[in-house]
Amino acid sequence: MNNTLALIKPDAMQKGFKDEIRKDIMDNGFIIAEEKTLHLSVEQAEGFYSIHKDKPFFEELVEFMTSSETHIMKLEKANAVSEWRNLMGATNPAEADAGTIRAKYGTDISMNATHGSDSNENAEIEINFFF
Ligand code: ATP
Ligand code: MG
């Protein structure tokens, strides 16, 4: 078993998709090992996405991630990192495969419903950031 960190971002929370996304996660064989809902502070959002601090969209990203509550989950499954990224779909919901979470629940390239760790190393760092 491996772990990854999943977030249900403020757009999907605001639209009431939390329970549907949790169901999709469990229907796809993940175990939700830990979870909590938080309204991220600016410091938390900047720290969590610090890898993107020099990107042109950083300010927009922090503003979005602090706009309302985020649901935070530690997921367990074999190959959890790649399995969760496959279930989420592409970063831009307009390019995500039909049936993926971002295609179903995402708004646009910024407000794209969910986050997933991109490597086992970052999964460990991100899980320790929130749990
Ligand atoms: P995440 O890290 O949230 O799982 P990702 O790994 O698919 O997403 P990243 O390149 O890490 O994509 O970007 C982090 C987040 O920054 C994206 O999920 C999205 O919310 C936002 N973002 C990425 N690219 C853009 C962009 N061009 N314009 C606006 N926001 C963007
Ligand atoms: Mg990423």
C-alpha cells in the first residue's frame, strides 16, 4: 500500500461536490485513512504550493485556495500517487478525459476541483504538512 495527499479544493466544496468526490474515491478502491476540513490561511496556501511561488498564476492560486474551505484526505492504495492522478484527470478540466473528477467537477484551469501529490516523496511531505 502507498499513500497520497488529496484535496477537494474550494470550488468543488462551494458547489457541494464533497460527498460525490469522496464516493468516487472509495468506489475506485482507495481507503481514506485520515481526513479533515480546513479553511486554509494565506501562510498555509503559500507554504503548500511554495514550489509554484515564481509562477505567474501563484497569486491567483493562493487567493483561490484561501477563498473558502478545503477538504484534506490521506489516501491509501497500491500506487496511490499515480492512481489518484489518473482518477483526477488533467490539470485543465477542459482537457481532462470524460469521467475523471476534474472533467466532472472542475471549473477551469485554476479552479480544478482537486489536488493530488505528484511523487511518493512529495506525498510524504504533503501528508506531513497537514497531518
Ligand atoms: P495540483 O498540484 O493542484 O494537483 P497539478 O499537479 O495538476 O495540480 P500544477 O502544475 O501542480 O498542476 O499546478 C498547481 C495548481 O495551480 C493547479 O492545480 C491549478 O489549480 C493551478 N494552476 C496551474 N496552472 C495554472 C494556470 N496556467 N493558470 C491558473 N492556475 C493554474
Ligand atoms: Mg501539482
